[in-house]
Amino acid sequence: MIICGVDPGLTRCGIGFIEAGASHRLSFIHVDLVRSSPHDPQDARLLAIFNGLSRQLDTYLPDVVSIERVFAQENRNTVLGTAQAAGLAMVAAAQRGIPVALHTPTEAKLAVTGNGKANKAQVQTMVAKILSLNALPSPPDAADSLALAICHALRPEGAIQGGEREEHLTQAQKQWADAARKAQSSRVHRDM
Amino acid sequence: MIICGVDPGLTRCGIGFIEAGASHRLSFIHVDLVRSSPHDPQDARLLAIFNGLSRQLDTYLPDVVSIERVFAQENRNTVLGTAQAAGLAMVAAAQRGIPVALHTPTEAKLAVTGNGKANKAQVQTMVAKILSLNALPSPPDAADSLALAICHALRPEGAIQGGEREEHLTQAQKQWADAARKAQSSRVHRDM
């Protein structure tokens, strides 16, 4: 199963692909950044992101696309552009009949490091470790897209469900599964 | 010249078309709402909006698309969905090589009523008057999309530029032109 992760952004949109095999064996396929120039008009930038993501999906043909869930509470200047890039990733997937999953940054960090507040360097290091890379993912800021793909591969409601396979998980993965289960049982519906 | 106005929304996205002729003569072509069901997953909803807007553009072939500018400051629950719908309208236009203009709700209200804080009913009434409609635009909540199209037709940097044609403007249009000029000279760059 090929899983695509998308770390949405209007200037730099991370997109990564991994293969999820038997017994949670995850291997690296590809990672890239789709870019647009801040000097271009908004419509040209969004079209560049949309075309770039579409091309990547057509090249690597994922079975599912795991996209970072964007929250309005994040009061950054860039939140609208980020939400728009996430929306374009959803449309590009939906046009191809590819299922979409949304995961929060906390879920992704927990999945790869066991710590929902891990920093960039920790995420990069653990992504490289999980995918048996010889070096950190390059470009480094594309590691988050791979983390989102890994997060989806290891999500409790899929791979870990039933419990009988949890013995294969690393300590960090078990911690994440526990945290995700707790989060799920107390989750408030915060739809976009 | 055919102008398309888009009032972005994820549940109800207004889209209207007007023809701008000589001497600011504006006539009505079509208005509609593109909808998506709140019960559908986010990706299906965005695809429905994108396909609906694309079909309308292919039917009425506008020369320009005037879209409401969305601000992050609006701390509504729906702001991300609104921004995503606006982004999809921009991509649908850009795919067809149609220029995009962004106008604020205040600019649109000023353009049609002379009052940047006009209520829905005032906007609907004035839209009907400017476009010589026998009744209020239907559906009523699609009037804002026509207001955005009218706003673009009457914008100072186009039709009104040079001043020599300002004699053709109504009192409300002159007021708006003044206000828009003032706003433009003091405008802070608030990019999305």
C-alpha cells in the first residue's frame, strides 16, 4: 500500500510517499516540495500548487493521501494559504478517487517520535530512522510530509486495531497508540 | 465584457454573472448557488464546489472573476472552508486563463449601496435596482456574488480611472469611488 503525506503550504508544500508492507514495515519512495513564488499573484500560486500536487499523485499513484488538518485557531498570517493548499490537495485526491485522511500535527509527531510536541530535528531524525534512510530526508522541511504518511500507516484504527499486532510496535509507537486512543475517546468534534 | 462574481462558501457558494456595457450599463446574465452537503466528507465537499464553479465558468465564459477576499481575522468557524472555496474559485479561473480580482465585502457593499456596512436586504435591493431586475435576485443569498461582480465593473482603477467618465456615476458610485481611492492610498498590505 502506497501512502502519500501532504504538509500543506502555499510557498512550500511538502509531499512524501511511503510503502507500507507487512508487519508495519515502512519504506521510503519519494519526497519533494511543491513550491510557488510569493511574488506571483494568489491565483497563479494556487494553480502552481494544485498542478504540482496533481503531477506527484499521477506519478506515484498512492492508495491514500494523509493531509495535515489545519485549524482556524492557529492565528498565523499564513493559515488561510495553508488551508487553501490543504483544500487543493483534497480536491486533487478526490478527482482521482483516492481516499483522504486528515491528521493533526500532534498525531504525526506522536506517531514518529512518541512525543506530540517534538521539534523539527527530532521529527527528521525519527523519520529517517523509521524509513531506514542513511541521511535525514532532503529537503529537510519535507520530513513533515513523510511523518504524516507514517502517522497514517501506524494509526490505531487501522494497523494497530485488535491489539494482537501491537507486539510488533516500537515503544514510541505503543505510546502513540495509547495517546491516540485516549484522544479519540475524549475528542471534541472540531470540524473545519 | 462578462464579469463573474463569487461569494465563496463551502455549503453555499454564490456565483453570479453580469455584462458590463458602455457607460457603466450593467445587465444581469445569471446567478446561482453551488452547494455541498455538510454531511459529506471534506474532500467530497470541496470537489463538489470545484466542479460546480468550473461548470459555471465553462457555461458563461466570463472575462474576469471577482472573488470576495477572505481575511484570517474573521474568527468564524467557517473561515477555513470559506478560504478553501475562494482558493478553488481562483484555481478554476486560473486553469482557464481568466484574470482574478479580489474585493473585500466592504468594497462590494460600498459599490452597490454607497454604505460599506449595508445589510443583506439593502444589498439585495440595490443589486436588483442596478441590474434592472423586476424582483430581488433569487436565491436571495446569491445577491452578494452579483454585488462582487458589480463592484468590479465599477471599480475606480478601471471604469472610473481618469475622472472624465465620473459624471455618469450615481451619487452612491461617486461616494464609493472616493472611499475606495482613500482606502487605496492608506491601504496596509494584508495579504492572505
